[in-house]
Amino acid sequence: MHPSAIREDTPALRETTYLNTGASGPSPRRVVDAVEASYEHHEFETPATDGMYEPAFALFEDVRETVAAHVDADPVEVALTGSTTDGIGRLPLAMDWDSDDVVVRTDAEHAAGILPWRRLRDEYGVEVRVVETDAGRIDPDEWAAAVDGATLATFSSICWTSGVLAPVRELTEIAQDAGARVLVDAVQSTGQHAFSVHEWGADAVAGSAHKWLLGPWGAGYLYVDESFAETLEPVQLGYRNLVDPYADPYEYEAGAKRFEFGTVAPAPYAGLKEAIEMMEAVGLDVVESHNADLTDYLKAELGDDRLVSPREYHSGLVSWHDPDPEATVERAADAGVQIRSIPTAGVVRASLHVYNTKDDVDRLLDVV
């Protein structure tokens, strides 16, 4: 599939110059059609045939296999969640915590990578160590010092404020050598570049459909290494995450499926599957090459003095210094260009994806 096919199939892109995929990507018609078709099939047809549960469960297993193949995992290692935040939030609830435990994060995490540990700090007395970064760049030596004696270390594969691509395997190995489990927020990677969770080596990885995959809201995934999953006991219990929900004592399902505990709408997951297949039809190597060309052009025009993001290609996210980020975002919106500010970093950020063009970048440059 040529990248232009995605642009042509996405109605929102006819109304605006959209450069905010890092927040949420607009879905093409084929993704929305898959969601609607699934919803209609589930609500209109299954009651008179196999019933409403078995077809939904069959879809979940199909989507689990699709997600697993996309991130190079085994299906037993994948749980279907509602979002990245949902996936990250389920993990600490399955672990035992006390005041001797330590969580390490960076200062550049999204709220999803901050709030769960704040709760552990306040409720259990867990120590939370924050590694300062250079606009998202993590110093390996400082990381090694911080994770010494830690229980869990967490960071983002791509920094949401600057687009810096982390050396995931290196940081993971440093933390695991120190005895910590590793959780990676991969939401800015999923759909933007190919990666393997097994090559990364992390204990858990979370992502979702609605950013670079251009999928629907309400569908995400949580990868959990199978050996790690067998040590976890999720707080939430339901008929989907137990071998027999009526057994006493109960037994969790094997692997990551123990994190899927109740009834959820199947339709968003049909959209997730369609979105993955669409991006794979384009080719993630094509996506990455396309995004690299556009970001190189934007960075050259902005100039090194303004750039916060690396001058070399890391991702489709480009951030720059601005004396009044909110005013710039508003001025761009008035001109039909959608970007965003990052208040925690004091920058303006544009997201350049496979459906964007050089003309889109020129429209941005006219207003910033």
C-alpha cells in the first residue's frame, strides 16, 4: 500500500493539516469501517447464531495473535487493554509492595508513567527515584546509579516531549542486571517503527492503537514476559482471567491473559487489528523512511538554535523552543494546522507521519 492511500482514505485530513499524531492519529475509513462492521455483526447477527460471547472471544484471540506478531511476542504474552495508561496501571496492582521497594522513572515520562508510582509512594511508602534527562536523553551511567537496588524501572521507548529514541535494550539490561523488572511505555513506537519486545528484553511493554497506528480509541495491549506473568496476581478478578471463575481457590489464566478480567466491547479491537494490518501493508520501513525525510526537512528549516529534538532522525516527533507555545499553537490552529504544546517541557511539538507531505510542513513553517 502506498502512503498516499492512507491520506486519501482519511476524511479528517481533508479538513485540516494534521500534525498531532503523537497525541492521537485520525483513523482512515477502512479502520472505522472495521469497527462499525464488528459492532453491527456483534449486535445484529450473533444473537441469532452462536450467541454474543463466543464470537467476541474468537475475535480477541485473533487480535491477540495479530498484536503478538506485530511486536514479536508470543500470543500468551499479550493482554488486550483499553489504552497504554490502562496497561501500565494494571501491572503495579498485580505486584506486592512495601516500603523497602524502589521504582525508578525518568523526568520525561507521560502522566501514565508517573501517577501509578506516586500512588505506591503515598500508600505503601515505596521510594520513587527520578532520573533527570537531557530533553529525554537518558545518561546510562546515571540510569545505572538510580536502578541499583530497584524493584521496577520504567521509561518510554520514545520520549513524548522531544521524540528522542531511547536505547531500550541497553537501559533494560542495566536495570535487570541490578535486579529490577523493566516496564517500557511503547505508545510512541507502536505503528511508527518496527521493534521486537523479545529483542528489547523488557519484562513488560505497553502500547495502544490510537496514535501512530491510526486505530480507534479504546484498544491497547500489554506485553508481559511469560515467566514474569506467572509471578503476578492481578487485583481485578473476573470470568476472563481465571481458569474457572467458580473454583475455590481460583487459578489465574496462563500468561498475560490474567490481566483481562471482564467484558469489553469487541469493536475497538477489530479496529486495532485492521490498523496493524494497514500499517504493515504500507511497511514500517517505508513509514520510518518517510518520517525521516519530513522531519529532516522541518528541522533544517527551524534551525538548530530552536530545536529541542535531536538534529538526526529519531522519530516523527519534532519539538522546538518557543517564547509563547500556547499562542503559537493557537495561531497555527487558526491557519488550519494542528500541533500542540508540551506545558511540562515548555515546547511546541509537531508529529510528522506517513500521511503527511512536504506541503504540510511548509504550511506549518508559515505560522511558526
